[in-house]
Amino acid sequence: MMRLLHADALLPGDGTTVLDGALLLDAGVVRAVGRAADVLPAHAGVVVERVRGVVFPGLCNAHTHVELSGMRGRTPPGAGFVPWLEALQRARAEELEEERDAAIDAAIAGMREACVVGVGEVSNGLSAWSRISRAFFGTIWHEVFALDRARGLEQVERLSATRDAMAPGNANVRWVPAPHALYSTHPDVIRRLLELAGDAPITIHLAEHAAERAFVKDKSGPLGGFYASRGLGEATAAFPAAGTHPIAAARALGLLRPGAALVHLADARPEELDGLAESGAIVVLCPRSNLTIETRLPPLHALRAAGVRLALGTDSLASSPSLDPLAEARALFERNPDVPAVELIAAATWGSAQAIGWPSLGRFAVGASPGVVASEGLPSGVDPSAWLLRTRTAPRRLLVPAGGSS
Ligand SMILES: [Zn+2]
């Protein structure tokens, strides 16, 4: 079915703004996009749907852990990463399966209400995979934590059996194996996971906090004690320190490659970002999670100055108040009002669609099927992106569902 939308403002997802714009779709696939003065006369026979507000592509959440949704309120805010992780592990051990599943369902409903259409889910048990694939497109990264080399390699060999047992009937959400982080996964295990991933989009938590920096460099800092308390003293002793900062260590392992979704970089320093943009990797920011766990924000200005492509994720409800990527954009905009709002919206749409390896989502480009969201009530003379991030009262409606294929 042809639909012709005429809106006060279109945000195509690529960082541009089209005031008084129009969008033509056929069965959810974009056929034309541009100024209303150009698009409307060219399709004079099609009924025009007038939207008094802003129209933008369906949102993509490039990093979340829906399977941890039951952990909301179970971790201490502001205490730093290791106390947060200890509390998370205790709470997960006590969680009942039905509680977990109810929390997953509620989290998925919340994302749909926020007009999310694409998801990058990081998962240990794949427990949310089939339900996510009924609601969204995207990638499920099957995550491996393994300080010990031999046990890690065995774990990698078992992944495909778990995948086969848990795979949903549709192909909306692709499976890709992934390491958790440099400080939790042996480098040989990371290399093996990269081989298995092949050309698929990869991800890793990177440069998230000071504990990571210390452990990756020379195994100092609080993580050694945490591992010893878990009976991992021997594995820690055998673990090879990289002798450098996390981004350099990731580069040495081949993790900085086109399309790689590098999550957090909250602890990255400006001088460590050289060459990151040229690698083609995408940085996925989860600012509200960083604020919750470590009371810090990622270095947004340095990342922009370095020309790095940005995406947005929420992390899980164990560290973030919601799974809405536009709320992440708002959190950054409130603290960095000099950054163009339209760039942050691009991160939550096209940037995040690229990070999850689903290029038919995230932007109004001819041939794409990103879904269409409308927020009505835009006052005249106001920057539509800034309004979208500042207003908390304009509801979003998914006017056209996403129909992407990879
Ligand atoms: Zn995460």
C-alpha cells in the first residue's frame, strides 16, 4: 500500500533536517523522500497524510541486555563497577525463571511503546531471543566470559549447540558470538570468537571504567580481588596482561574493524582515539548506564572531534531507567547543549542501525524500510530535533512498522 506523509519536519536519520518534508512509502519501503514542494507534486494521485509535527525513522537500541530486565533496582547506583557486578551476580542467582520472563515481556513492551524497531541484544543464555525476534529486527550477541583459556575455548565450542536449541523460527534477529570484555575474556578466546563471527557485526564492552584500564594494562586494580573471591586466582595469574590501554589492546586483537560495535568508551582518553574513526568501528554510547554505575559520562566532545561514528544503546535495566535510546540522546543533550540535537537523533537511528548490522533500518533512504515514527505538536520556529529531545510530553506513534530485511 502506498502512503504519502507530509510533515512539518522530517529527520531522515542521517543527521540532516528537512523542514516541510514528505515521504512516500510502498508497503513500508521508502520510495521518495525530500521537500514537500518536490515530493507531493510528483505523486499527485496518492492521498496525503498530514502530520503536524516531526517524523523520523524507527529507533534502534544498539546495546541492551533484555535478559537482565528483572535486575531493575537490584544493584547499588554510584558505587563503581565491581560492587555493581557483585550485586548483579547475587541477584541473578536468586531470580526465578518466571520472574525473569515477566520482566523480559515488560521490557519488550516498553521498547515497543518507545517506537524501537531494531535491537542489539547481548545475552549469556539467549533467554529473550525468540521474544525479541517476534517484536524487533536486529542481532543477538551470544556473549562469552572466560578468564581461563581452556575453559573459554570449550565454552565457545558449545555455543552453536545452545544456539540450535534456542533459535526462533524466524530470521529477524541474527545470532553472532561475542566476547564480553578484554578484562573478562582470554585473548585467545576473543580471537576464536572473531573467527566464528566471520563477517557478521561484532561487539565488545570496551574502555568502560578504570577497573578495566588497570586490569588490561598490568592486572592491577579491583578486578584481581574480585576474581580471587570467585575462585579464579589461578586463571588470573595465567591471564596475559596487554601492557597498554584498552583501545590499543582491542586494536591488537583485530576488534577495531568496519562495523564493530564498541560499547561504552566512557573511560577513553582523547589521545587514545587516534585511528578509531578510520578503522570503521562504531562507538555505542550508553550514557545513563555510565552515570548510574560510575557517575561519569563518555567523552562525547572528544569522540566527535575524532570523527568517530556514534550509536546509542541503553545497557540493561540493571543500570538504566529505561530501554529507550532517545532517552539516552536526551541525557547527552541535557549535559552537552552545544552538540547539535540532530546528530544525537542520528545516533539513535542510523548510527544504531549500522551498529546492529541492519542497514535497512534507521534512515529514510530509498529502498530502506525503517519504520516511521511521528511526534506531534512541534511549535513553529523551533529546531525540531532539539524540541524532540527537550519535550517530555509529546507522545510517539509508530505510523508505519519497520519491514526490514538484512
Ligand atoms: Zn552491556
